[in-house]
Amino acid sequence: MKPRMGQERGQDLVEYALILPLFLFLVISVIEISVLFFSYVTVSNAAREGARVATTVASDSCNQACIDALAREAALALTTGLPNDSIQVNISHPDSFAVRVEVRYRADLLTRMVVDALGGQGFLMLSSTSTMRREG
């Protein structure tokens, strides 16, 4: 048997072409998960800060609606880096001594065109809720 010389000429290129999409998928997935983690931590901190501000006791100078507005502003102030048109802040009062702040964020995926083409949704809804008790 004679070795056939020259028949492996394009082998490296074919192997590279087969591995490159998998490698790019892995790299883009790591970036996507990192961005989503940053977004979730930001949303979680915003909900906590909004609830902290909302625990303020109402007074003559600032009634409950004023406090809710301040809590909404405090939550939105901590969402730096996220587009404000994709953020919802909901404030509720389950009882007279508690306040609940929910922050929802529609996170568009970096790969949304690919996900949409495959029939999925190109976004995730991230939400965090923080409940605190009012003192006094």
C-alpha cells in the first residue's frame, strides 16, 4: 500500500469550518449570560432600593402617593445601563405595614435575530420583587 500524498490538502480548512460555528456559539453564549446576569443584578438592586425608600412614613409634607413616586424614582435611578422604556416599576401595599416593589425588565437578547428566526422570542422578562415592613 502506497501512502497517497496530497489528498489531505483541504482537511484543516474543513475541520476549521466545522468547529468555528460551535466556538462562536460558545463565546456568544458566555457574553449573553454575562449581560443577562448584569441586568438581573441591576433589577434586583433597583427593587430593593425602591422598597427601602417606600418604607418612609407618610407625613403632611409627603403623603403615600408622594412616597410611592419617590420610591419609583429611586428604583429607576439604580437602573443605569438599562433602557428606561423597557423597565416597569410596580408598587403595592399588601397590608398597612408592608410595601412591595416589583421591577420588571424586558431584556432583548444579543442573538434575538437568530432566536426569532428559529421561532422563539428574542427577549427575556427579568423581574425582582422586594417586600419590606414599615416601621412606625
